[in-house]
Amino acid sequence: MVIPVISTRKGLEAMSETRPDLVPKAKRRGGLILRFKTKPPSAASKLINKGIVRLNVYVYRKSGGKILGRFGGLDALLITTLGRKTGKTRTNPVGYIHDRGRFVVCGAYGGEAVHPAWYLNLRAVPQVTVEVGRDTIDVIAEVVPAGAERDRIWQRMVDAFPNYDRFQNRTDRLLPVVVLTPAA
């Protein structure tokens, strides 16, 4: 959920001097600054999202990725992780780009304040499986650390799906960029 908060530039500058840790990302709109703060998704939102994800996975698999196989300018894959708490397999649709023979995904979660569960799962167990169309591929996940390589990949991702930039501006966390390299 995104909560817009409007404040004057003067008030935001004063706050940034006294408590810089409390100043969220801001966007300038005329003489006012529009700040967007996010809070973790509600239980109802999580339940609705879970149903949508299950339907998306079902349709993707039945159609071999021909239906629901794109997110805006991104192709979609299904990523199957091992639940870090339950030990059960979890499958989620994720948009991706190709980079040097690898799949690259982003844990955007729509700019929410928390990371998506699939990302937390693959950090715990980086050996995951992806389905691209009708192909199933074992891959090793690696989070790209901040730096020139991440910046290069991030720009490619934003070029393919401009909403990533909007999602990044909506949250204080750095959206994780994950490289999925096919296992040998």
C-alpha cells in the first residue's frame, strides 16, 4: 500500500537536518514535495496476491508461457524455490531479461517495504529451478552487489520495464537484482 504525504520543502529540509533517517524518498511537484511511504502488505492483500499467483502459474504452465508469459516489456519465467521456513517448494512468476547467457530478475514486489518471499527463499537456498515456456532449467541464484555491474544490469532492466524505476522510488530498500546462471 502506498501512502502519499504532502509536505513543504522547508519542512522536509528541516527534518532532513535533524532526523535524516526518517526522511523517505521524495518527488518534487511544483512548490510542494510529494513523499511516498510504503508499509508491509496487509493479510487480505497477501491472500489476494497468493490467489493471483496460483492462477498465473497454472495458466502459464498449461499454455507453455504463451498466455501470461509477459510482464510489460519483460518475458516471464516461473521460479521455484524451497521455502526457507517450511521446506516446501514455492513457484512464482517473475519478469526477466537475458544477460550474457543468464536470466536476470528483480525482487521489486511493486515497491513494497519488504522483499518478496521468493527472494528471501533463494537467498537461503540458491539452487532453484526456472521454467521458461515449456523448458525447465536448474539454476544457481546470485544477488548482484551494488556497483558498476549492478548499475549496468539495472539500467537494462529499467529500459525493458520502466516501472522498476518507479518501484525503486517508492521504497527505501535497494531492489535486489538476481542473476540466475544455468547449473553445469
